[in-house]
Amino acid sequence: MAPELIRARVAELAPWFHNIRLGDVETAPDHFLGDYPRFKFEMFAHAIPADLTGKTVLDIGCNAGFYSVEMKRRGAARVVGIDSDERYLAQARLACEVLEFDGIEFRNLDVYQVAQLGERFDLVIFMGVLYHLRHPLLALDLIREHVAGDLMLFQTLQQGSTEVLDVPADYPFFEPGTTTPPAFFDAPGYPKLHFIEREFAHDWTNWWAPNTAASRAMLRAAGFTIEAQPEGDVYLCRVSEVPYAKYGPAAVYPAKGEVR
């Protein structure tokens, strides 16, 4: 495709959040974060298997398809990208057309609809989505229950302390002999999911900002074991047993690899 035509089609679909190089054309050369998400990817790319030959990948909240394309570059046999924004999906399809990447399927679904896919994937990419959701833990539960077959690459906006407090499995309503709430709740390393009522960075869809402890705790509670934290807000996880299944709906989660 001629550069002039690429440039015109990129302009038709502007604005772009992913800066993707399409030949001599960049889709978001003036991105406020720089060459995003490439510079971010380079900080944790080593944590993902370099060879995905024969593997299946689901990219949730795929945006313009940067990560979908990168996983295809690594040899993934099947890549599905989902997003609820038709403009992002059109951007992703254009990027694949220009880069001549076949075999990537893009569908208009949100994270709460992943059960409609009816299959599990070897690698789920769930990056830059959690903090935009009204119901973040539900999203993690649905991913674990319906589509995560083995690995999940997870990233979220984080704010607050990077400390992680080793809290007990249970503790009293009050400090012993007092009417004071347990001191754990005020500790910097206690899991906290900060609620953003209005806007963050001029974006009204930024609803939540967990601290590091909360990100880790939510992943564990949904049934993911953290295998690596290659960057401060990026986690490579593996599907595991749901640790608190006796407390709720997780009690009926299927075994690893089973599709309901």
C-alpha cells in the first residue's frame, strides 16, 4: 500500500492511542507518552515466551492491535483481539492489512462477554483495562472462569505504595481490648483499591488505581499465581486454583483447561 494511502487511512481513523509503524507512517507520532506502547513493551517483552508456535492468544482490550501483532510475530497460531470500540477495531484491522499479518481475528466484545468466545487460550493479554472497569474483580473472575487456559499477561494503572504487607488470613473486627479498627487498614502495604470518582489524567473512564498489594491480592483471589513482575505494574500470571473458592461463586469454577 502506498504511503500516501496509508497516511490518508490513518488520518481517517484518528486519534490513535497505539503508535504503530506502518511502513514509513506512524499512527501516533506525537503521543504524549512517547513511542507507546513499544517502549513499554520493550521493558517486559523478555517475560513472554519468545516462541508461541502453535499457541492461542486472546488480547482483551486490544485497542489498535499492537500486542496482537507482536504475539503473531512470535508465531502464535491463533490470535483473537477484542474491544468494545469499533474505531479501535478498525485501526487494528488496518494495521494488520498494511503489515500483512493474517490470522488475527478482531471482535467487538467487552471483557464481561468473554464467555461468548467459548474457548480457552494459552495466553491471555489483559493490559491497560482493569482501571477502566466499573467491576474490576468480576472481570478477573470471568477471565479465569471462561478463557484463561495457562498464562495471563496483566497490567494496570497503580497508585500509592509499592510495599506489600503480609496480612493474616483473618483478624478481629477491633484491635484486642479496644474499639479501634485493625491497624492493618492504615498500613502502606495493605491492599488498597483507590476509587476515582471523577477524572484521572482528564479521563473519566479511569475508575480505579490499586496499589501494588491490591493488584497482587486481586490476582490471587481470582485464581492466578504471579510468576513474574518484570515491570512495576506488569505481572505474568499462571492459572491456579482459586484460593477462596469456599467463599462464593468461585466454588463452581471449572478445573484448568475445562470449558463450560
